[in-house]
Amino acid sequence: MKVDVLLGLQWGDEGKGKIVDVLTPNYQVVARFQGGPNAGHTLEFESQKYVLRSIPSGIFQGGKINLIGNGVVIDPALFKAEVEALEASGHKLIDRLYISKKAHLILPTHRLLDDAYESAKGNDKIGTTGKGIGPTYTDKVSRNGLRVGDVLHNFQEKYDAAVEKHKLILAQYDFEYDLKSLEEEWFAGLEKLKSFKLIDSEHFINNQIREGRSVLAEGAQGSLLDVDFGTYPFVTSSNTVCAGACTGLGISPHNIGEVFGIFKAYCTRVGSGPFPTELFDADADEMRNKGNEYGSVTGRPRRCGWIDLVALKYTIMINGVTQLIMMKSDVLDAFDTINVCVAYNIDGKRTEEFPFEANEEIQPDYVELPGWKTDMTAMQSEDEFPEEFNALLSFLEEELEVPIKIVSVGPDRAQTIIR
Ligand code: IMP
Ligand code: MG
């Protein structure tokens, strides 16, 4: 069977966790392929709310194998905390969670380096989640990284050598730190990590495919945070786009099946960087309050703005999206009118192509559609959709040229309408 991929088409926080959880009944394996504990995938069901950071969102349904792929970076301390919280709420993971030996480890010093680099950037800071993501991927690419498989032999020696290098870098920054206490937590986490199945995940996943099992690859962050195609340098340090599923799991492009592209009915962004349709008015406050747009990892208020079809067409193209999933439409229930950005004006020129630099010069070109002014949160089927909402769906499908197959009208698993 082919591997289906689910990914975010905006700047993250589109609601991937909820949708993976909704889709998992159809799959036997759920795999994360990039990112790390910078992610916060929120799931709500039976009046409980969970936030997953490194662990795939398939763990809430029995009988599934969950895989952390080679493209992911893992912080053992945060991993341990996440596992223990899940176990405390009755979700046993030990036989259902496998970890790639080729996944890279986030060391305590990577977290310190993340902080040091950010403070040195001053006003140009990226607004990272401070989890050591950038420095860990930097070490991976510069061939200085440590991998999960390294814990099996002479680990202390390799660890000490890596930390010595990091200390030399840290010494160049005016920066105080307490490595000892971080290390204690980290090594306790490492013991926890070692109790899981550490596997050659590329062989495992290809065997699964060959044996006809269905696999869902779960993306983290969003396509506009991709290190190649996002709003560089205000991006994360991994390939969040569909191609990342190939490198982050070891599967061939031939083996990709459906590509589910998930987007919100509006836009948000957390951290710095361009955001052409950003709003600073009461509409933004309404989106933030009603949509509870606060970072699930850092608690930061998210920046909010109108939906941006220039950006969406771009990420649909890069990812080869075959089905769209629209989230949080209920957040717009009270709006009189909905704005949809269909083009950018840059230096007096109109374009529908996402530019090299999506900076402040951009003037969005909006189409205004009437709002539906109806509470949609209890709706169970598309037959109940208000006329104005159907008009918005048709407009989006025509512009984006991909069908919208799922509409989410609230955070709960039950508030999901399949079309
Ligand atoms: P980093 O991934 O921690 O290096 O952060 C780089 C940028 O990506 C910052 O703007 C973060 O706010 C953003 N970012 C990282 N992970 C997520 C996520 O899961 N959702 C939304 N934004 C994220
Ligand atoms: Mg999130």
C-alpha cells in the first residue's frame, strides 16, 4: 500500500493532531517524519485535552503502530515527560511506539545554543520555540550530531565530545547556564527512551508497505515554515513539505499516495517573519479569542489574519495536495463578512505567485464574501451548512482546484464533517 501524508499548508497550528486522530481508524501505522518537540499537536475527545510534541497522534487508538522516523529530532527529557503524562492518563505506549535509530538527539547544549543564537540576533530573532531544534539539525548536516542508535554503544564518550564542542561555542556568547541540572533530567530521559523499541525504521516501514499495511505520515509545523520553501530565514530547520516524508522515513516518492493538505479558514503565525494578510484590529482579537490562538508549546499569542490563497496555492503546488481539509471554520461564525486574499500587489504589480520575499511591501488583494452568522459547532452533516458557508467552500475549491473533503467545526473529535 501507499503512504498517505498529512501536512499543514500554512504556518503550523492548522489542527493536524485532531485530523490525524480522526483519520487513524483507516491506518495501521502512524509515522512522524520531521520536526521535534517544537510541535504541539492538540487533540480533544471525551472532554479531555492532550498536547503531543514528539509522539505521533495515532497513540490514542488501540492496535496502531506509531513510529518516530529518522527525520525527527528527539529531546529525551521532554520525551520522558510526554510519555509519563500519557501513561498517567491510561495510555500505555511501550509496545506501540517505535523509534528510528537514525533520529537525531537534541542535547541539553543544543537548547542552550538555541537561546544563545536567538539572543545574539536581537531584533532579527526568529522567535524559535527554544527547544534546540535549529542547533540539532545544524549538527546533523555538519556531521556532528548524535543519533538515537548511538546510545547503544560508548554513548558517554560521544556525548562528552559533542558537549565539549558546544561549550567552546557557548563561551563566545555572554551567556550564563546551568548544564548540570539540565543533564540530570536529560539522562533520566535517555533511560526512558532506551526502554522503547529502537529500530532500523526505513526497513520497518518498507516492510509494512510491502505487506500491504496502511501508513499515515504525520507532518509537523507547516509548509510556510519549510527550510527551503518557507519564509526564510523565519522558518524551522526541517523540510515540512511532502518530500520531507520521503527523506524523513526512507520511502520512495512512488510510494506516496494521498496528500492531505490542512488549512485554517483564516491564518495564524507564531514567532517573527512575514505575514501578508496579518490583522491588528478587532477581527484579529476575535480570531485569537474564539480560536484560542495561543501557542500550545510556548503559550505565546498567535498573530492572526485572513486566509491567503496566494500562499495556499503555492503550498498546494509544492506538496502535490490531493485533498483539502478546512479547520476552525466555526471561529468565523460571527463575522459579517469574510475576506479572502486572492493576489498580492507588490510595487504596483499584481501577482498570484508567492514571491521570494513575502515582506511588508505586499498589499493583499481581497475578495469580500458574506459571513454566515450562524453557530456551526453542533452541525453533523454538510446538509446543515448555511448558504453563505457553501458559497465560501465553492469559491475556495474553484480557486485552489482541489476538493475540500473534511470541514472541522470545533476542537472535538466529534465536530468533524466528512464531505
Ligand atoms: P523552531 O522550530 O523552534 O526553530 O522555531 C522556528 C519558527 O517556527 C518559529 O517562528 C516558531 O514559532 C515556528 N514553529 C516551530 N514549530 C512550530 C509549530 O509546531 N507550530 C507553529 N509554529 C512553529
Ligand atoms: Mg501546534
